[in-house]
Amino acid sequence: MSDASAPKIDADRVWRRHMEYAELGATPRGGVNRTTLTPDDIEVHRRLTEVALERGFEVSLDDYGNTFYRLVGTEPNLPPVASGSHSDTQPTGGRFDGIFGVLAAFEGLEAMADAGVQPRRSVEAVIWNNEEGARFTPSSMGSAVYVGNAELAPLLAGVDRAGETMGDSIAALRAAMPDVGHREFGAPYHSFVEAHIEQGPILEAEGIPIGVVTGIQGARKFAVEVIGEEAHAGTMPRSGRRDALVDAVAIVNSLHEIFHDEADEVRFTIGRFEAFPGARSVVPGLVKLLVDLRHPDNDLVAELGDKLLPAAQAAAKRCEVRVDESNRSETVVFGEQVPAAIIRSAEARGYAWRHIFSGAGHDARHMDSHCPSGMVFVPCEGGISHNEAENARPEDIAAGTQVISDTMFDLANGE
Amino acid sequence: MSDASAPKIDADRVWRRHMEYAELGATPRGGVNRTTLTPDDIEVHRRLTEVALERGFEVSLDDYGNTFYRLVGTEPNLPPVASGSHSDTQPTGGRFDGIFGVLAAFEGLEAMADAGVQPRRSVEAVIWNNEEGARFTPSSMGSAVYVGNAELAPLLAGVDRAGETMGDSIAALRAAMPDVGHREFGAPYHSFVEAHIEQGPILEAEGIPIGVVTGIQGARKFAVEVIGEEAHAGTMPRSGRRDALVDAVAIVNSLHEIFHDEADEVRFTIGRFEAFPGARSVVPGLVKLLVDLRHPDNDLVAELGDKLLPAAQAAAKRCEVRVDESNRSETVVFGEQVPAAIIRSAEARGYAWRHIFSGAGHDARHMDSHCPSGMVFVPCEGGISHNEAENARPEDIAAGTQVISDTMFDLANGE
């Protein structure tokens, strides 16, 4: 029931806030480096908290550093409607991935507050901690631990490259926001909707501002170690070497062959490939690889992923190979309820929309196991994301924000 | 003229000092991480300086941080005889590479001092700064700049990964040894002899303690950058990617083919291979490679090295490739004088010896362009070097040290 009383968002405010927050972790090349709970990421949480407390929103923090901003509804005992995304980025990330979903949800709350309308259910804007998994692996653990798909203790003990733990980082977040409440994991939601840039080229190419997401692609993620023996580059003959680089390249060749599909639907990426010790005159004794494998078909991802270890062991002629599956997620298909509300909202405002499938993972994947969920995509320039050149147009950010605000309002006033 | 008066070295002292200095930068796996002019490396210079000043040796330092310890001869105006090597290691280096040549030379001076014998020419033990080139590239610049094969200014401006300059590091070295003199570059030497572990398997396999080095293999060293475009691992299809990892692996495949020789005499190593930004869900936009290419035949190294750029550009299908030749050195063949003195010394002590060729580069390469030069190799376990497991036997260290001491004494008393 998107009705005449659904408030209008402030398009200038939400764009201005994107530009302002893009300064937190800004890179010389116009991108953003704001990995999880670095001082810049904590500052995003703190600034929004400051605005929220001035507005009279309730703010709370759970034990994994997820942050919740609530506009209380007229029936505050009903499970609330939530919307949100993440504030962390990849090390060479952009100005919209994640933060758009946070700021769109927060703008929804502000628009309702400005218009003086109070929905039936409470509405919440959420920052899910550590969606990118760049500083602390694995990814999407904020929503996962909230809904019970992951255990807290090992995540708190996770360390970054400098040896700092996630637990210490969360303590720093809490210290930066001393006046906020505590939130339990798993508190029920009526529904969840997440806004995000598409990170693909379809909406821009078709000139459509609103993507109604039907589901999220599954993935298997592996850490591979190739263990050989260091030797002197000038003296040790090829026949005497156990060169980890040579075997790692043979493994990559084999995987490229196995994962090649004519239809170009398999997403196979080696995002990290690093030889150690990394000195010119030393034959590498160790190579570390990170493998990311995705396809919409769960059975195919399972089958291909199972081929990785035997293929790697067969390809490595002289080195030992270790494969650790660090993350596995199934393809999720959203139910009817939230996508229907998104479509109602888009049509009520006259925005063109289309169904679209998400190749990237999002927190909405975990939320869908907790409550009816859905996502709104907006176009981004050239489909480029996880890249400092990532870009989006103010009018698309405004349209997506309006649809998120209206969808929250619709769901909060509905059954 | 290795004669009866050549003093006996103190085998216990020189071994004890190896073990003591191996603590400076000791790694948990029994190796040494003591890259150039880190506090541990500076401490090596400082401790030897302390002993030298107590002994009454003259100590001086040049503008690149090379350190000279001199026992003055009876004819101090004659060009001195020098011996030495380097105190820096690879990041995962061992307890003998480099430091053996320094401590053998220093023990030669101490043995002469203990015996109260004074050679005709002065004799010097030298620490050539930054032979490994691990913290500051390129390698072997200490001897190079001393003999005029490299320019000082750009080397002083060189930075490590943390942004510290070589110039600042040398200032820290100087500050740690305030009481030493200043040495000009290029002061003439009568001759130079360097002791080193073989870093290959031949002497150990044949049970021969002394290798008389005939020459040093040339090398060409390249830095390669493969420049593509970052993209999201879950959304960007293979056909739309400019994946720097994919093209870098194609380049490595092509180079393995081009540089493959049945005789196994070409030494082709990729010591560094690193994808950026190095996150699992980001298609790499950049890969950096370091290539090391060696062969005893200068013409063949020239020919093979010239194939690298065109081969890399042909192999890269979608990315830009940049190749920078960071270092090039010719194969050096030592003259008669120093090897003959080494052989006289070995035979006078009854040590078995053989001629041997050096696959690795050493400071003696640059010294040979300045004065008659040579090298003494001793066996190391399994030929393993540039590796924390690097090892050598006390009796071989003692034999090599005795031959260095005797050779210095022989050359210093000769014509």
C-alpha cells in the first residue's frame, strides 16, 4: 500500500552525504579504501549515530559491530522493517558499493521524520559489519552472525594482516559511540530490503533506473597454498628446484581449462596470487592463491568446486598443495513479498523497472533465511565496481533511495 | 709465498662469531632476516667495529655505508690487499651467505694480530653494503659504487617498501659508529679475495672443502608490470574482463617455453609474482613480476633477455605490459693472480681443492674491474641457500677461513 502519504526523500541530502562519506578513506584516484572498522569506517558509524541521536532515532550495536538506527512505529511491539547494507569497501573500492544501501535506508527514516509520518511498524536502517571481507575474512559475516548462520567467537578472534583482531576493532567502534544501546542477535524482523548499485552493465545499458532483484548467485571460495622450497636463483638448476611459482602457474592453467564454459556464465577469479619470499634472486618456496567460483546453478558450483583439489594436486609436479574452502554459499531466490512491494513503489513513482539477478553476494542473502527479503539495484557506470573508478548518477541514487523509502513505508504499514 | 709464518686462524672463534651474529635477525625457523642496514645489520657493523678498535685496527666508512677494517702493513703506502663480503641477507636467508666472507676476512686480521706478524702490505676486511638488494634494489651496489660501476646519488635516494631512503639508513649506520674515519671511493687495492658458501651442491657431493672460483655468471634482471582493470568477481563475465592475472600467467607460460633448455643451464626465475589489489572478490587490475635470467654465456643471456618484451607483449591478450631492465651484468672470468694464491694456500695446508664456477653474483664481480680478484667457496648442506635452512659445517668454515687468511697474507707479502 504505497499511498499518497509516502514521504518524498531529499535527493540533495542523500547525494551530499554520499560525497561527504566518500572522503572517509578517499584514494588519490577518486576511489575509497575504507576496509572494515578502520578509523574511517568507524567514523561513518559515528557520524550517522550523531545525526540519528539528534533526530531522536534509537541507536544500538550488537556484539559483532552491526549498527541499528530505528524510527519507532505506532505499534512498536511488532517486528520492524529493516533496510541497509555495509559501510566497508575493498582496498581499492568505490564511492557507492555498500554505503548507498546504508544511506538510502537512513534517508528513508529521515524523510519520514521530516514529513512527520509515523509508520505502523518501526523501521530500521542497518550497517552490517564487514560485508567485503577484505580486512577480516570471510565476507558478509555481519548479517550471517545476526541471523545465526555463523558463530561469533571465531569471528571475533579473526586477525588482519597487522595482527589486530576483529574483537579489538569492535571494541574501538563501541568506544567511539558510548551512548548507544546494546542489541541482541536474531531479534525478529518483519522484512528486509537492501539497496545496492548493480555492479554490472544491464540497467545502464537499458536505461532503467530500478532493478528488482530476483535472487543472489551462490559461490565457493578457496584458499590454496603451494608449498615448495626456496633456493638460489643463480645456482639451483631447474631439475633441482621445487619452485612453488612454477607449480602454481601449472595449477592456474589447469583450472582455467576446467572452469572454461562457452556460455561465459561461470565466474572464476583468482584475486590473490602472491609468491614468497618475493625476492628476485630467490626461487619461491610458497605461493598463496585465493579462488572465487560462482554460478547461478548450485549443482554446477558444487561439481566444479569439487574438482579444484584433485586438479590442483594433479597439476603440481613437485610441490605440496593445500586447499581450504573458506566460504560456501548457495544461490538464493527471494520470495514474492518484498519484490512485490518494490514493484508497487517503483510504479507509484513512475520509475521504469525490470527483474534482475545478482551475480555478487550481499547481506540480503543471509537475511533471506531470517525474514522475507529483497533488493533494489540502481545503474552504475559501465558496470564497474570493486574499482576506484566506480560511479553512479545522482538521479539514479535519488530514484533508488525513493524506492527504498517507499518500500520500507509500504511494508511497515502492511500486514 | 704462503710460508711457515702464515698464522693459524682460531677456528672456535670464527665459528662462535657466526653463531653469535646469526642471532641478529634470527627467524623462528633457524634462518636469518637481516636485510640491508636494518638495526640488526647495523649491529653487525657496530660489533665488528668495537672489536676492531680494541685491536687497534683502523676503521673507516665510505658514503655508501661500506665499512673497512684495516691491519696496517710494514709498507703502509702500498695499495692494500682486501677481503670481505656482505652482512645483509635475504628476508628468509641463512646463517652463512655473506657473513662468512666478512668473518673469514676479519679472522684473518685477528690471526695476524694474535701471531704478532705484520704483512708487507696493509690488509683489510670489508663489509660491502647491500649485496642482496632485498630491501633496496638493485643488488651488489656497495662494491659497484666503490669501484665506479654505479652512481651514488640515485642509490642514496632509493626507498624501501616503508618509504625509508638508503641515505637515511646510511646516516643511521654512521650514527651507530661515531668514532670511525671517512673513506673515499675508489682508493686503489693490490688485490681482492672473497670467501662465500658455494650455494650449490658440487663441493659437498665431492667432499672437497675448497672451491677456487674461476668466474661469475652474468645476469639480466627485469621488472614486469601487467596492467589490466579491476572488476567485481561475481558480476563481470570473462568476456568483459581485462584480468591482469590471466595475462600474467599467459606471459609466464610463454617465457617458460622460450627459456627452456634441455641442458638445464639457463637459470630462469620469477621470484616475485603479486596480483593487486589481492582481494578474493576483485579481478586483479595489476600484476608485478620480477624476472631473473642467467647463463654463463654472455651472448646467450643477451639473446634470451631481448626476447622477453616481445614475448610478453604477444602473450598478453587484453592487458598492457611494461618491462623495465633493472640490472644487467656480464659474466666475469678471474685472472691468474688471486686464484693462484688461493691454490698455493690450500695446498700448503693440505686441503683438497677444485676449480668451480659461480652461478650466483658476488661483490667480487665488481672488484674484478678494479683490481685482480678471486673467490674461495666452501661446501654448504645440500647446496641450499637463500633459504632459512642454509647450513655449513664448522670444519669447512674453518678451512675456508684459513685459506682466506693465508691468501691475504700471501698476496700482502708478494709482489
